[in-house]
Amino acid sequence: MECVLADELAEISQQHCPTLQVHNQVPGGVHCSGILTDAYQLNLHSRVASRVLLRMAQHSYNNENDIYDLTLEQPWEEWFNVHHTIRVDVTAIKSPLRSLEFITLKIKDAVCDRFRDSFNARPSVDTQTPDIRLVGFLDTHNFTLYMDTSGEPLFKRGWRLETGDAPLRENLAAGLLRVAGWKPGMTLFDPMCGSGTILAEAAQMLAGIPPGWHREFAFEKFSNFDGQYWQKTKSAITVKEVTGAPTIFGSDISGDMVVMARNNLNKAGIRFDVPLKQIEAQQIQPPSEAAGIMLTNPPYGERIGVRGDSALQTDELATAFFSAFGTTLKQRFSGWQVFIFTPDLTLPKMLRLKEARKTPFFNGGLECRLFRFDMVAGFNRREAAKPKSLSQ
């Protein structure tokens, strides 16, 4: 989602922090620069990012001692004090150093030694709920050291009460909405909504509710935290009053999931009508006269069957389900753009539809695709290219 994130950061810069400059995309992220309060705005408004990391130092290295020395040089006492707890995480790509655990230890030792030398005391380590998170990254030649301004990952919006099996992360749902081209005011329908993640993200966007409005961030514990600016920023947020006919719709085969989605929407601050219905996906009808965007993350693997089914039975259930669902799309959703997010690359074949586009994503470590199907009457089927008689 690097490209999607870069586009979002550019929008946040224009709307909330003009001092922010968006630079290059890198594997897994986007580089940008600005003043420290821009990090506050990114944490508050970014729906796509997982974390906002503040680069403290970068240098070439030959061994673990180089990493220790660079870490020791940083003025940590200007950012936090000995009473704060810390956690260190290290990742690497093609680093010649063998042990990430040892590197993690060297970074922690350098931070603690810096405090001990100055104050004869050191911060404690807390791997579960630390006040301050430090992140090290190594490639073949360079070591980069960051402070995490976010704390808990940004997909944890603070509203989720309940989840179903294998819930979609909120920032991934937001990324899917962007790739699908959905914008507030357009018709959106998720016919397999589960606990309502896609619906909640879209509804918050429609209402103008920032994703980080009701949660805390690590930067609030920094010694140089500008609390007055932060309170002024949050106080300036106004939720839009959404009136008129509904534009966001959801349904699910499970009544429990419909209840769960409704509860999550309420917790997310949604006060306007998002119609939800308990119905099998094969039986759905367009929820509005205007064609729109269908975006859904259907169940897969064991989730589509009943526990205890053999793999063969699960495969048969999946084939039958998606075949019937594909027929419903062809017969009832002419003019719609249908986006289906799945790890199953055989999905178009099961639907008997030809995808217009497929976009690769990773859901955790699971490689997935976002398939787009343009439901134009008469020419969606794979067999459409075959000759047809006049009677057909």
C-alpha cells in the first residue's frame, strides 16, 4: 500500500500540515519530512499507515559495536526520562550481522548506559506496554534508528468491540477503499460484512471522524510534547451531520455478525443510518437504485464451511457458493463495480467472471488479491468470447 499511503499523506499535508513534505516510497513505507507536530497530524488522520516513525540517526556499520556507538550518541534524555519504560524492535534486510536479538540488546544497553552515565539511573524494559518504542532497521550497509511516535499500531482505532474470525485490519480496509476508488457520497455495499470493518472505515470517512480521534499515542509521553497544540487540534475536529438517503450498506449471513457490526459502528461514533441486513450473499439485491461499488472480504478456507468438513467438502462448498454468488452479480448488479479481496487466486474461475484488474496485497503474511469485476451486462462471463447463436 505504499502508493496508496503516499497519496493519503499528500492529502493530509494539504489539509492539515502544509510543512509536511512527502518524499520517496520504499518497500513497506513512505519517507516524509516536516516539523514534529506534523507527526501528531499523521497519527491522527492517517487511515492507511501502521506506524509513524521518527528517524533519529542513520549511518553505515561494520559490526554491532558501531550500532551501539551510534545509539549512545543520541540525546535520549531530551525525549524521555528514566521513569519511562522502553522497548526495542529490530528488523533487517540482507544484513551481514547474524543475530537480531544481540543487536536489540546492544541498542537497549546503549540507551540505558546513556542515562546511567548522566543520571546514575536507567529506564526499565517493558515489552508489553512500553512508554517509548525504539525501532532499528538494518540493510546491507546502513543502520537506521527510529523513535515510534504511534505506540500501539495505528490500525487499533480504539472503537472495535468485537471481531469475527480473521477480522480485516482497519488500515487494510481503508487501503482497499482507496484502491477501489470509493469516496464519501458514493454508494458502497459489503454483502459479507462480518464485524463491519469496511463499513466503519467508510462511515467514519463520510462523517469526517479522524481514525485516531479516540486513542492515545506514544508522542504524548515525549518530554517535548506540545499538549496545548494537541488539545487545540482535537478540539477543532467537527463531525459532519450526515443526512439524506443512506449510501453505505452491509449484510451478512450471520445474525450475530450483523449485531456485531452494528455495535462496532456505534462505538466508532456513527450516528447516521447504515442499513444492515441478515441474508445469504447469493440472495442479495442492489440496496439502492444507483449503481455503486461493492467491496467485500468473503470467508475462505475453513470459514466457508462447517467445522469438521473434509478439505474436499470445503472445496465443494466454496465452488458452489461462489458460483451462485457470481450468478447473482451477473443477473442483478449490472453497472456496479465489484471488488473482492481474497487469498484465493482461483476466485474469478469459481465466480465464472473475468476480472478487469487484480491488485496484489499482503494481509499479514498472507498474499492476497483485490479483484475488480466490471458488471457490464452480457460480457462478464469467461465464455462471453465464445460464438453465440442468434437465439442466445
